[in-house]
Amino acid sequence: DAMVIQNPRYQVTQFGKPVTLSCSQTLNHNVMYWYQQKSSQAPKLLFHYYDKDFNNEADTPDNFQSRRPNTSFCFLDIRSPGLGDAAMYLCATSRPRTGPTEAFFGQGTRLTVV
Amino acid sequence: RKEVEQDPGPFNVPEGATVAFNCTYSNSASQSFFWYRQDCRKEPKLLMSVYSSGNEDGRFTAQLNRASQYISLLIRDSKLSDSATYLCVVTDLSGGYNKLIFGAGTRLAVHP
């Protein structure tokens, strides 16, 4: 059974039209991450939550916003998508332990901007 | 300097070959280390954690050298199904929780 679920799997949006990607988890993990991955590149961390504590990476554009209304759900809002925002968006969760702890990924949402 | 650096490959090897991937990281305070596998257009999946003493899981062996800030992954007896991108992941412990930093990955192609 999927533990981190992203919807939709594929999203096509128009240039400049706001779009929201969603992520839900059944693991009850405190930490949730949003990564952006472009072709042949490393997943790039956009932001992450520790419970409701929001942490934005310094180089994440203002065009990207996030909401976490409860432990289970997290949303990525792209206010005005540009062609350069076309990518795979990956949601992940982990426990906040200091020892080795893996991250569990959703299947990703592939965003196309037309 | 990138936080996590990997040789992008691709590594093209025949079935049965032994292949080794290397990874270096820049933050000496990094706490945890992993190898993830990512198939084309799929999400990353944990292959194995990397411990200071080194660890083995079947055909896969991971090593960590903290002094040199270097991680390796050895795959023995390569299978066609091992073809994928292998991502080196390092955690940055900030704010009391792990922030995962990814390398760009090393592509492996195993051929008959």
C-alpha cells in the first residue's frame, strides 16, 4: 500500500495559471519535504516542514508556496508557473531522528507548462 | 563546490561485472548517508543506508570514509535489472531533523 501519495501523477498547466500539487502520507511522520527534479539533475529541496514549522530554502523562488494543514497533508502551490518550472515534483517524509533515517517518497507529479 | 558530488557516468558494464560508484560530500558535520536508486521517470527508492563500519546487502556493499568525506557503493555480479541511476544522499542535521541533500546521480547501464 502506498504510504506517500501524490496527486495528480501528471499535471499540465498553462503559463501563468496557478497550480496546486498535493501530497498525503499515512506514516505519521513529522517531516515532509518538497523536491523539484529536472531531467538528469539531482532532486533539489524547495522547502520542508517539521510539524507546522516551515523551512524555506534560500534559493527557492517566491513563486513557490506551501501549506501543511495537518500532519497528513502538504500542498505545493505554484502561483505563476513558467516554462522553467516544468519538472518532476517529489514529496517525501521522514522521522526527525538524528540517527540514520530514510526518506519515503511519493511517486511524484510530473508538471508540464504549456 | 556542490554539497554532494558524484561521477555522472554513464557506466556501461556487461552482466556479471563488478562496478563501483563514488561520492564526496562537503559538509563535515553530515550525520547520515544513503544510497538511493532511481529508475527512469520514477521516484527515488532507498537502496541502503551507509554506516561507518561499512555494510553489505547481498551483492551491494557500501563504505563510508568520514576523514575523506567519501562514500562508495560496490555492485557485484551486475544484473540487467540493476540498470538505473544511483543517488548519493547526505543528511544535514539542522533544526533537529534531517534535511536530505542529493547528488546528481550516477547512471548505470548493464548490458547482456
